Amino acid sequence: MKTAELAALPTALAAPDFKVIEPHLIALDKHLILRTFVDGYSLSEADINIWVTIRSNKVANAFLKRGALPNLGRWFTYIEQSHPEIQEEIKAKDEAERARKAGLSKAGASYNMALQDVEKGVVTRFPPEPSGYLHIGHLKAAMLNDYFAHELYKGTLLLRFDDTNPSKEKQEYEDSIIEDLKLVGIKPDKTSYTSDHLEVLYQYCIRMIKEGHAYADDTDQDTMRDERMKGIASKNRSKSVEENLAIFEEMKAGSEIGLKNAIRAKMSVDNPNKAMRDPVIYRCNLLPHHRTGETWKMYPTYDFACPIVDALEGVTHALRTTEYTDRNPQYQWFLDTLKLRQVHMWDFARMNFIRTVLSKRKLTKLVDAGIVWGWDDPRMPTIRGVRRHGMTIGALRDFILKQGPSRNIVTMDWTNFWASNKKEIDPIAPRHTAVDTKDTVKATITNGPTEAHTEDKFKIPKAGDAGGKKKVGYSKHLILDQEDVKLFKQDEEITLMNWGNAIVRKIISSNPITDIELELHLEGDVKKTEKKVTWLSTGPAELIPAEVWEFDHLFTKDKLEEEDNWEDFVNKESSSKTIQLCDANVADLKEDDIIQLERKGYFRVDKPAGDGKPLVLFGIPTGKTK
């Protein structure tokens, strides 16, 4: 590797995205095959900067520990052990960063929440139900719990799957949650399952029945809901302990009697907080469980299981969204009634976006109805969806941490979300050129090159050599976009980008325009032309066809109200496709590469070109409104 490449490595390796840093780590490993230091024969500034960057990047550090890159691993360990002064520098930076984050994050959000008893240790948890793919609302909960546990207090983060509803849960969803958390750099210290505690929870429910705190109820669902709303006691509320225990065993067996009943906590009949009005804590479900099979025929509800398992697993601080605020007294009631260890609670606002739903039930329906391509559709607010739409991990993390743990509920526009991403991708996106195949205009350069040829140009002009080079074709035969050419005027001077000026000498006028003639005027001043257009030479290299997709919001209404039938507001024109021809250099692009098509925007490669199939590009929003 050249000195300039080594100097650029710290910037390249700082990205918290494995796919971005992997090729740089591999190149560095190869560079170190016969070297003790990356540059020269003693510790250099390049060694220090690269080591510090890898040490500070969770994703890079974790990958290195796997041992897949032996030369890089050897160098990293040697620098660490033989130069402890670098460790001190890192430690000082970490301490300064923690002190700063305790007040304000780098994004400006306040994290000074004065959590209780943090000096005794901090254990947080992220308890997703494996009933769908994680969306960005879930990611906020996961990241805040990770941030408080690992960044602010050097504590412990638990990942616990709340898997007590076989009707909705799948192993597929569980696997996807683990993969998505890993992708965004969240590494739980321990993973567990509510289903690990089903026997214990069963015993706690028996205890509640015996102590007169729970009862069996066969009231139908509609009547139960109506009675709870009106503050009317169930006819079954005064059943004897023996009768309740007998029915609970029928539920365990999944019998006909058991299926008609549920167990309710005896909290209150008419509490102003309706969450406290005798909530259901156990119900039957005969479907096989994806982990426990047919062992159980009944399962605890989340509201019952969560406080108990939090207490059992050592959670000190339960951080969750404000939608649970009404249920916090319920959570506390279970802890007090069962005399369990206390857990501190903190509510933070969930993220809401315009023209978006974050309900897993509604998202599932969008998938099942074929309105979207799947959970990773670029229009979906899932982690996989926004990633496939072109959101980088660094920008995603930065945006969510910027929201902080505030309780203020706001509905956000997507513009800031995507604007933060543009800052990440603009400096690293190679520039390419594309022309729409619909009504393409052929241009002849009357004084153009006698033979088609290529010239080397920078892929990223501002980056120079560090960004690499591409081959640009030149000839007297070009193609241009119809939308550009139809604005040309006879004898007007225009600029052919990355070439120079030309004068429009002939327009074969029809609707649409099919051909034009241009005369090069390379001595012309590009600053004085009104129209600067992209173009492609039809030779010498073969142009690459591409499917270019653009996406809009899934819904036509900014904010869906409770009374709205959300399906009436589905945007039936939320995706559009054009076929374009791209410069030959795109043949080298790989899946997930991000590029800029000049004058057309930023795009993520969804499928590379090859085997006779076109390149597939997905447009990346920039935060600008159209």
C-alpha cells in the first residue's frame, strides 16, 4: 500500500459498517504479511492512527477478534502490548467522551436523566417479540438501552425474546432480530427467552391464585372489554381459590373448559387507569411453540411476564416507550404483590414519522397482502428496509441517538433522516453517468474525435487519487436524455459535463426529438452556459443496462388517525421503474455499493449486473422535497 493510501485508511476504517470496512481490513492484512509496522521499520504516525481507529470502531474490533486476518491481528496485538502509551491515549479519550455524553450527546440530545441507583450497577434489557422484523422504532429502544448500559455506565445489556404468543412468532423473525442488532453494532452481553421461564411463571400464577390475587374468567372477549370500559366487575371475580386452581389446570391441559377461560389479575374494577382493571395474565394457545413445541397449552401475557422476568434476570432499569406509561403502575403492582426485587423505569418517546405505520400488525398485513415486496422492501420502515433503501449504519445510529431519551412525542418528517445520510454518502459515492432509454436522443459531434477512445477520470473528483479512477468513453456519437434535449435551442452553447462546451447546430424536431448535431467548442467558458448535461458515448466500451427504481411514501396521508381505515390511504404509486443505460464502469459494482448518477441522485446497488441481467439500482432520498 502506498503512503497516501495508508494516510486515508483511518477515515475509511472509521465507518461502523462491516461491508464498508471489510475490503480495507483485508488489504491491510495483505500489506502486513512481511511487515512489523505498516509504514517503515518503527512505530509511525500511520501505525498509531490506524490502530486507534480500529480500536475505537466496535465493528472493526469485533471482526479482528475472530482471528480471520492473522497478519493484521498479529500487528494489532504487537502494537497494543509494546506501546502502552497508546492505550493510555485511548483511555483518556474514552473517559472524556463518557463525561461529555453524560450531559449531551454529539448530536445534541440530553442524556442527563439522573437515573436512580446507577452506582450499584446498571443492567438494561431489550425485549422484542419475534413476530416481525425490527423497525426503526424498535431500533431506538435497542440503541438507547445499549447506550445507557455500555456507553454511559459500563453495565450490562440483555437481549430477551418475549416469545409467549405462538400465533405470531417464528424462528425466522428471531434470527432476523439477532442479525439486525449485530449489523448496527449492538452486542448484547446475554441472550435469553421468556419461554425459558414458563415453568417459573406458571408457579407464580398459582401463587397469585392461592393468595387471592388472580381468578379464572370465562367471560367472552367483547363482554369483558365492555365491562372493563364501564368499570363493572366480572361475575367470576368472587370464585373460590379451589375453583380457580382447577380451571387453571384445565387451561394447562388445553381442555374444552380451559380454552373458554383466561386468568385475570385481581387489581381493580374501576381504577381511572383502565390498564389496572383486572388485566388478563394467562390465556390458552394450542399452536406449537417454535422453541418449546407442544409442552405448553397456555402462555403468560407480556404484562405479567415482563416485570417478573426483569426481576429474575437482574434488570436494574427498564427503559421503554411512553406507550407503556399507563401500564407502569401495573408493572409495579406485580413486583409489589409478588414481593420481587424492584426495577427502576424510564419512559422515552417512540419515533413517529409522517406517512408511515410502525405497527407490526399493519406491517405484517402490508407484506402478506403483497402491497410491498417483503419485510426488506425499501418503502418499509424496518431496519432492513431503510438499509436496502440506502441508509448507512453510521447515519442511522447518529440519527437515532440524536433523538435521545426525551418523553416529548413528535411526528417527524423523513427529510432530516435522509439528510443525515447524505452527509455520510456524498464524500464516498463514486460518480457515474446514466441516460434514460425512453426516447433517447442520438447526438453527432460534427468535429468530434475521429476514433472512439477512453480517458481516465476521477471517480470522486474531490477525493482525487484516493477515490480511484474510471474509464470515460469519447467519440463523435453520443446519447442524451430527452428531458435535457427538448430544452435546447438552435445555436445555443451548452456544456457536456466532463468534456467541455458544444454548440447545438441542428435539432431534428419531432415529438420526441430523435437526433441532434453538436459542434465542439472546447475553448468556451463552462461558467457561462445555462445548460450542463450528462451524456454517454456509444463507444468504445459497451454500455450497461440498469433498472433504476425510485420510491415514495407508502401512505398518502401525513398522519393517520385512530378512526382512519389505514388501508384506504395506501399509496398505490409508491414505486416506479425506468430503464437506463450506464457507463461501462458500473459493471464492477457489487451489491450494497452506493454511487451517484450525475444530475440524477444517489443510488444503492441492489443487484449487480451480470449473466445477461441488468444492474438494479434503488434511489436514495437526500432529504430534499421534490
